[in-house]
Amino acid sequence: MAMLSEVNSDAPSCSEYMDTMSPAYKNGFLQQKNEYKLNPEAIEKLAKFSEDSRIVIIFADWCGDARRAVPVMSLIEAETGQKMSALGGMKKPPYGSDKFWAVPPSPVEVDIFNITSSPTILIFNNQGDEVGRIKTRQKMTPSIEQEIVKIIEDCQ
């Protein structure tokens, strides 16, 4: 099983990544960030979990679901003080390939963590073990932040 230690330690935070994005994608991400309202109860819990967990998001800049998720992750960063590592820039492979994503130029973590969807949010415990992931969109709760809380709580 892949571990948090296999994630590039120099990966930017979600906020840093959004700051350096191509203007072709950046405006959509910023619009979502400006319009989204975080769930306060979930944020309060995530702030308490920030020392016990680590979150990484892997995505393609052009992906609509990433445009919804990455800005939310940057808001969670701002509210909790926890860095969320952002590994963007995923690219599709050439036609006829048996792979989901082209590595390179996609981040190597795409292969390490067997990423099949954009975005994929990886949640790790403080030992560096993956305890859960959200592929594309949350499935169990109304918001990303509530889904992350559920995954963390279910592992305790």
C-alpha cells in the first residue's frame, strides 16, 4: 500500500497551486472559491483533526469536478491552518493507451496511488497510512468537508 511519504514533499498547497494556475482555468477556480460557503460544524471538526491527518488532492486542471473541489480544499486550508497538498496537471494519455493518465507529464503520484479519477482526495492518518479517498465527488454527505470528516471519524 502506498504511503504519505511517497507524496512529493515540495508539493504546493491548494492555495499556492491556484495562484500559479493558467488563466484559462484559474478564473473558474477563483469563482468557486469566492462563492462557496463551508459547513461550520465540519470545519470545527477538521480543525481538531488537523494534527492527526493529512490530505492530498490529485487532479487535472481542466476537470470540472476539480474546479469544484480544489477551491473548497483551499478554503479548508485557510480555516484549519492545515496544508492540503495539491498535485495538479494530470494529462490524458495518447489514444489507444491502456492507462488512465499519462505519467509523465502527470504527477508520478498518479501511478503510485493508482489514481483513476480527477479529482481524487487522499486522506492519511498521522502514521502516513491512507485511510480513505474521495474519487470525483463526495458520495456519502452533501459537502466535501463533511465527507472528509466522515472518513476520518470512521477510522478512529
